[in-house]
Amino acid sequence: MNRFAVLDGWRGICAILVALFHLSAASHIFYFPPIRNAGAFVDFFFVLSGFVLAHAYNDRVTTPGDAADFLVRRVGRLWPLHIFMLSLFVGLECVKWGTMAFLHVTAGDAPFTGPTEPFAIATNILLVHSLGLHSTYTWNGPSWSISTELWANVVFALTLVAFRRHLLLCSILIIALSIGTLETFNHGSLGATYDYGIFKCLYGFFAGVITYALHEKLHKGDIPLSSLVEIATLIGIGAYVSCLHLMVTDMFTPVVFGFSVFLFARERGSVSRLMKTKPFHYLGQWSFSIYLVHAFVLAIIGGTSRVLQQLLHINLMIPTAYQSHKFEMLTLGNAWMMDLFTIAYLALVVSISALTYRYVEEPGRAYFNGLAKRRVARRQPQTNMR
């Protein structure tokens, strides 16, 4: 089955951009508009997920049993790494408690309170922590999208079983419902996460399903000047993301990313050829780990910096504001020093992600895929023994 290698590469690039978006470090690139608005690339993940899963399962999920097998596989894709990272965050919170108890210094909020309250451990384990049960991000902040992704997969599976012949119509209705909900309860914005994030995810996911339907009908047609079209598309997406904070609405974001997925799924131009090279292949392979690992690395950086501030009586975390958002900016000398720090941060995130992919993602996925295969085998009629 076609892996869409170019789209995998773009998934890796977007994961890196999200990791940079969450790094508050006084480097030269911090205020670069595509970086400051890179949270929008989560919508790319949703669109791409809908596209890829429609490609892989549109013809395979026809019965409730098929739907259950599909969801077992999806749990195997999303849950093991999420639980592994959650356990690391719980361990880090214990370290924070020990630091406050024995060194008498603080490393942020009091341990096991607010975003790290014990109740949130249970909701994270069940992957329901982004269904409006909390008033903030919990534990591994970016995992809110993993929670919504799983439940969007449930809706997708149910739609395939119950309304297969009307999948496109159902996709349009789900998108309309999602947009209506966001318009009504989230001020007409796609900036929903732990509260109305499920509707943001459903919008993007089923936009991806529709994008795949268009791809199926039109993918054999040639694109004149495909390299120029790919380059122009990248420039257009960069401009769009850069100007998101200036726009009246960001509701067109899944449509914009849907077009980019449609274009790069064809793999025709020079940009696509570049994205098929090994570095981008590996980034795509490690993208899920990059997305879930980077917040843990940032938590360690932030906690260590706060402890060092108090022990050494130096200022490492400077209060800063950008576009009405207040946060602490890590500063270690001049901007050139922070550029090196940013490179080291990305290198560390990618290195750890390569390990979690090999030793957490792959074994977890293999285990749950094995469960799904055994389920299929039990449903198949037994042949008579001769």
C-alpha cells in the first residue's frame, strides 16, 4: 500500500515546527512569524490523518468487527507512547516534589496540582483529557490532540460502518457541525484544544477524508509546471500561517492544508523529490515521537532553569509578552548563544524520539496489531481438517 513518503516527510517538518513553537528561547528565530504561528500545523496533522486513514481503511472497515479491529490498531498507534511519556511526566513531578522538599527551592507550580492533578492522570490514561473535562492543558500538553484524534477515529469507524455509501455527505455534515460548534462556543476560532478540541480535530480529519476522495478521482491527471506549483504552494502556506494572527478567522486552515496534502500526495515536483530523501524519511518516521517528546524536554529545561535561578541567584527566565500572551523567556547570553541552544534542543528531541520510536512506538504498535490480527482470525470460519 502506498506510504505517501512525501507527506510523511512533511509530517516530520511540521512536528519540528511545533517543537520550535513551544520553545521560549531568545534566539534570532523566536519572533519569525511562521514559528510563532506554528501551532496551526496541528491542523495539518489532523487533515493528513484523515487522508491517510481514508486511504488505508475506506474499503476495509465494513462491519462492527472491522471497526473494532481498526480501533485496536489505532489505540496501538496512539496510546503506548502517550502512556510512556505520561509516566515520565509523573516521575518528573516526583522529582519536583523532592526538589521542593529537600532543597527548599521551587521548580514552577506546586507538584500534583493544577495541570498535574492526580485526576488528570486517570483522564490521560483513558485519553479523554481533551473532551472538556479540564480547564487547562494537563501533563503532556501536546497530547490533547492525541486524545481528540482517537475519538475522531471512533467517529470515522462508525461512519464507515453505518453510512459507507454516504461517506462524503457525512463528512460534510460533520465538518458543518464542527464549524458551527466552534463558531458558537469558541468565538469562531480554531484555537480550541483541551475544551472544544474534538471539533477542531473532526473538522480537520474529515477535511482529510474529503481530500482523499478528490485525490482518488484526480490523482492520475498531470500538473503543469509541478515544481513551480509546489514551490508556490509552500510560499502561500508560509504567508498564510505567518498572517494568521492578523486574519478575521482561521477557519480556512484545514482547507489550506487539505490543498497542500492533495498536491504533495502526487509527489511530482522537485520539492517532493527532496522530501523523499533519507533525512526527511526519518523525520517523518519519528514525527509522532517528536511531537510527544519535546514537551518533556521543555519541562526539564524549564524546571532546571528555575532551580538554578534560585540556587545561583541569576536571571535565566525573563517575563515576556507576545500578541497578548505572557510567558517566561529563557535567556543564556546573547541571541547567537540561544541559536546554538535551539539547535541543541532540536538535536536532543530528535535523538530521544529516534529511541522512543524504536523501543516504545514500534513494540507497542506490533503488540496491538497482533491483537487485531488474532481478532480477525477468530472471526474467520474454521476450515475442515482432513
